[in-house]
Amino acid sequence: MSHMTRLFAALFPALERPVYRQDSFVALALAHLWLVLTSSFIAVVIGAGAGIWVTRPAGRAFRPLLETVAAVGQTFPPVAVLAVPVMGFSAEPAIIALVLYGLLPIVQATITGLETVPAYLHEIATGAGMSRGQILRRVELPLAAPVIISGIRTSMIINIGTAAIASTVGVKSLGSPIII
């Protein structure tokens, strides 16, 4: 037992552990990485899927709604991570907040990337006998990929920084030594 631990134990005899035992840097970094990768994966699936959907004829009418919801999500989650006691103290509320926070760059990049594909390429692909799904998979997504990946990268960078405050709701992350 170290001198500091003995001192705190003498000052606070009722406490089981008077000194916070910090996890190793590796454990905190792995927990932080898990939180970022999980929330980013969910954000990519939802954001790219929604971005693709609103660029199709069936979903075009919902584009303003999607962009508004994604923009609201961008402003809301840092407060949500701090105010999640309503939802409980665990990883789930933090992941939800990080997903919401990471949606906007992915949605915007997906829409922008798909809309920048030249119209003549659509016509050529249609003339070659491709279906809408084939045009999306073989023409649009490959050409839009650099822009979409840029949005994913931005989203992940945002989540890396924001995940640190998830420790305020009891989630282990690189913010834990600062908060506790």
C-alpha cells in the first residue's frame, strides 16, 4: 500500500477504495476505440443509407427533413452525452449520442457525392441496359466514394474527440482520467 493510499484510507475510513485506481492507458484506449468504432459503424450504415435513399426518386421528398434532422443531431449530442442520466449511465446512451453527432457529415457527403456524378454517365449506363440498382452499385457509388469516405473520416474525427466526454456518464474512455 502506497503512502498516499494509507493517508486517504486514514482520512476516509468508511470508503472501501479511497483512491481511484485508474485503468491502464491501453485499457482506456481500447475502450475509447470500441466506443468510436461502434458508434461510427452505426452512423455510416444509417447516414449513407439515408443519403442514398434521398437521392433516389422514392425518397427525394424527404431530403429536407433528413438534412434538418441530421443538422439538429449535430448540435444536440454533446449536451445529450452530458444529460443522459435520463436514459441511464451506460454505453448505450453515449453510443446513441455519438451516432447522432456523426450523422451530418456522412449524410451530406453521401448526398453531395451522388449528386456530383455527371448525368451523361447515368444515360450511358441506362443505354447499356443497367438497372437502377446496377447504376448505383457500378457507377454512382464508385464515383462518389472519395466524397463519401471524406464524410466518414470527418465523422470519425468528431467522434474520437466527443467520445472522451462519454466518461461523464460512466463509460470508460480516454476521458476517464480527466473526469474521475
